[in-house]
Amino acid sequence: MTVRDEPRSSLMLVRVWTTLLLASLLVGNASPAAAHTEDQASDIQLRVSTPNFDLAAGHVTVPGYNAIDVPGAPALPVWRTVVELPQTGDWSLSFRAAGRQELTVDTLLPAVPTPDLSLAGPRAWQDLDVLPEEVSEIVRPDPAIYTVDAFYPERIVVAGQEQWQRGRRLLAVQAYPFQYNPLAGVLRYYPDIQIDIHVAGQDASKRPDDDFSALPDQPGEVDGAVRIYTGERGIYRVTYADLQDAGVPVDELNPAKLALSYLNQP
């Protein structure tokens, strides 16, 4: 006699179909990940629009812009920003400046004041009863700028060095909508500057050599590292006694080789 267990057969069939469905989903999800082993190239576009400015009393100012703060250089307006780059990939910067104009300047544009650190005087500063609250400044134009028939700054768009901050890859960019030639008395004006930053695609698995977030989260895995916990932000003092209590052989310690990192950043 044959006994048919239909509920059990149905249950086994459901399990088989469920297994096949999960297998197909896993295969479907794994294929795209294996196919995209490299990051695609990306572009970052910036626009510096300077439609309005004020040229009066020998000064050039633009609302919302900073001024060049290099002592001895003309105090021209400067536009600054910081952009976040992809984690990997070499970058290149290019720019286009449209609508350039040349303005005649009759009055010499002043230079950024220079701190007066001269110790010449009736009494040396270390002998004064009361030290001055502020350092006096003098206007001393840089001869390399004011006595040369050339425009300053030399480039109207400048990129700084890459910086890593909490796992973010940052790049500082500066744009100068004005260039000044003191000898010729000419001020170049760039009302519209377009900046393009191209980042080439690279293997996403490659970590930059200077990405310190690759360091282990547990300093115990690093030879000679000690983790210090603090309850809040502030300035803390760590003494040799503290290090000795933590098991550091201070007698064999070379202070010149000490290094400090915060959130895996040096």
C-alpha cells in the first residue's frame, strides 16, 4: 500500500524553489560587483562670477571676497573654496577666463602691510616695562612685484596641496579675478572664470599611500602604540608617569621619535 504525504511533498517543493530563488539572487547581485572593479572618471566644475567690484582710493574690493594677505604684495581680491575629490585617481585642473578687460589705474595700488619687527630703537623690546599690545606695521612693497613689468599674480587659478581630513580627500582652490602690473599701471579684470577639475578613474581597491585611515583602529595591533581616551575636546598633558603607568618603557624611550595621531590622522 502506498501512502502519499502531500503536505510534506509540497513543503519539500517550496524549499527547493526557495533555494533556487536565493541562488539566482546571489548570482545576480554578484555579477555587477565583479564587473565594476574600477571607478569611473569624474569632473568637478566651478564658476567664479565677479560682475561687480569697487575701485576707489587705490583699492580694489569685491563683496564676499577675501584679499591677498601676502606682505608686500598688492591687496587684490581672491576667491577661495575647498572641494572634495574622489578617494582615488590623479587629478588635473584647467580653466577658462571669458571677457577679460584691461583697466588703467592712475594711483598705485598699495601693498599688504608688513609687520615691523625691527629691534632698532632707544630701548630693546625685552627691556620695555610694558610690551606693546599690537605689532606695528609698515608698508613695504615687494620689489620683485612693484619693480618688474609683469602681472601679479602670475596665474589666476591656483590649486593647493591635497589634504586628508577624517577620510575625506580635500583640495583647496584659489581664483584671482584681478591681475595687476604696477609699472604699466594696468589692472586686468576677469569677470567670468570657469574651473574644471578632472579626476581619472582608478582601481577602487587601491588605497592612497597617504591615507592614514588605513591604519588599524586598535593601536594594540601596532608595535609601540598607546591609545588615550578623553572625555571631551581640549588640551591635555601626558607625562612620563602617565606613559609609565600605561606600560611604556620610558627609560628606553626616544622623545624625538614620539608621534601623535587623532582619529587615525597624524
